[in-house]
Amino acid sequence: IFCSNHEYKRGFPFNMYMVDLEGKGMVKISRDKGFDAFPMFSPDGKKIIFASNRNNGGTRDTNLFIADWVE
């Protein structure tokens, strides 16, 4: 799991992606117009946590989101 802005010429937004263990099969797992970054899984793999400035009311605030991971 990683974040990148590789799809966007202007360098923004950042979204989260996953690849398999061989580095193939890239899948986009977030689709926000802002900043989704620093993703990681809980030790048991049941939750994902990431930083994002989504839903910040137009401020520069960045929040941490913890969500259940469902495949």
C-alpha cells in the first residue's frame, strides 16, 4: 500500500494504491480530490489508517482516518 500523485500532471491530488507482492496489479483504493497519504494496516490487517485533508471544510487541516479493511 502506498500513496502517489502519478496520475495527475499538476502534482495533486494524492491517492492510495495497492500492488501485489511482485509489485504488479496496481489498484487505486482512494479517489479523493485532496490529500490521502501515509497509509498503513493494523498489525492484524483488519483496519487501515491514513492521513487525509478530505472533509476539512476548505481549511488545511489534516486528520487521521481509521477504517475497517474489507477486501
